Amino acid sequence: MSIITEDVDGVLGRLTGDRLDPLAGGTMLVTGAGGFLAGYLVDTVARANRRGLLSPPCGLRLLVRRQPREGDRLGHLLDRPDVSFIVADVNSDYPLDAGLTHIVHAASAASPRAYGHDPLGTIDANTAALRRLLAHAAAHDLRSLLYLSSSEVYGDPPPEDIPTSEAYPGRAEFTGPRACYAESKRFGETLCDVFHRVFRVPVKVVRPFHVYGPGLRLDDGRIVPELIRQGLQDGALRLLSDGRATRCYGYAADATYGFLLALLSEHQGTAFNIGVDEPQTSIGELAAMVAEIFGLPAPEPATQPLPEHLRGAPHNSRPNLARARELLGYRSWTPLRAGLERTVEWFRAAEVAGAT
């Protein structure tokens, strides 16, 4: 956990002044708390409690699919008085505390491989489960609700809309293996907008762009953990595409900072792109960088057809971050190479500890 703890301390060091004050004495529900993005956010609030930055501390109610054990991603939070676990599927009728002050809805399969195995559960998590939380917020005095959407809502923007701003309406495919995720995220944002306009729910939406870092699963299937898995387990890297598609890869700590800025802001009913906008890196360039970290040859572009879970992915993706910078004061700070090195180091340590 040392790398994640260092990352979290870096986030807290940037949340200066009274920015954390709205969490003090509150109670936060985090759905999908054991997931990659939610895990970082949970660790940040828990660390703020531990360091005495929140007085009184913020209670954490963490919705997870199974009870964590020692060595699990959230196992270090067991037996803490400020943390309790709700073991349930987000699509079930789990109890909602009337005293909640903050909700972060992060529960959803996020990788094409995962949501391809459970498309209906993915749809429900981003629609029916979200609607229940919004209705709860409408009926109670909630301070803020944050919905983790996705850059996938934009689909595959044309060159003239890259970098892509929040005003771009998107052109996502509404059928096919990836549609259950992108379209349910889009409808989830519609629900947020309706509940804000009709019931004045204090909701914010974040659209993460290609976030990577410690805590990802090696079997996730997305490009960064897949390359690291190959480096650790296979000793050689290979590409499943021609490597020409481009992305802007944002480190998990930097994204967590943006998520918290949005959650704690007064910009109700607003969507924010969160990520980095440079460098715009091709899959081939990313693979060469990871290969260099492992001391391996760079892989050659693939010549075979794309596997099904990669079909329909955007060719080029880059966020316009002007809104997050202007309204939230958001800035990223981790260079791509440094973030990849930290991620590889974390996976190596986790592998030695038997946590992967």
C-alpha cells in the first residue's frame, strides 16, 4: 500500500485550506468501493480521517460485493471505527442510511471484458441503481452526489471535436458489445440532469479519460494492465491492434483529486472531464514505454482482426479540460512515464505479497 499511501498524501496536500471541510462530520456512501477508481477515493477520505484533517471525521459506508479480507484492496480498512462495509450487489435492495451527507456512485463494470460478461448488470448499475440513489438524495438533505460517468459517452469523436469538451453531444454506438456501457452511462447522466432540474439534487458528474495506476486488476483487459501483465507473467509484450489509436493517459491520484474537487464544489448539475490532455500517446508508443520499463523489446503491431471486446473503441481520445481548470482549479501533475513506473512497481510488490 505504500505507493497508494504516497499518492493519497499527494492528493491531500493539494486539497488545501478549507476544501475538505464539507466532509467533516458527514457520512459518505461509496458504491463499488472496492473498484479501482473508488478505492483511491475511499483511501483519500480514510487517510484524511487518520491524519486528523477532518474533525469530526467523515464516516465511510462502503458498498462491496464481498466482505474484504486482509490483503484485499480495502483490507487495511477493516476494524476501523470510521469505516463500515455493506456487502451487497448495487442492483439489490440494500439499506440506505437517512443520515447520509455524500454519495459517490462508482459501481459499474468498467472494462470491455467485464461488462461484456454482464451487460444487463452493467446497464442496471448505471440506470436503476443510480436512480434509486438520486431518489434518496431528493428525499433527504444530501450535501453532494457524485456520479462517475465515462469518456465513453462521447463515442468516437471526429477530428474537429478533439480535444473533446463537455458540450460535445457524442456519437456512441447504441448496439454492439460496448453499447451496454456507453449508453447506460449516457442515460445515467440524463437521470442526473433530470433529478437536478426537477428536484434540485446537488449532483455532479465526472467523465474520466483513460485513468490507470495501482489497484487495477491484472486481468482487467485494458491496455495498461494488460501490458504490465504481459511484462510480469509472459516476459514479452504483444499488441492486439495496429497500435495507431491515441489516448491521453491520466494517473489515478491526479484523477482522484479531480473527483474530490467536483464532489466538494458548488457547481450542481455540472459535468466535468477529468484526466490529462497531453501527451496524446498512441497505443504503440505506450507499449514501447512499458517495454522499456521492463527492459523488453517493443512489440510489433498486430495484423489479425481486433478481438470482439476492442471493436468500437474510439480511434483518438483527448479531453478538453478548460471547464475543470476554470471552475474547479483542477490540475494534473504526474508525467506518464513516472505514473507507469509507479504502477509497475506497485504490481511487482503486490505480486510478491500474493495480492494479484
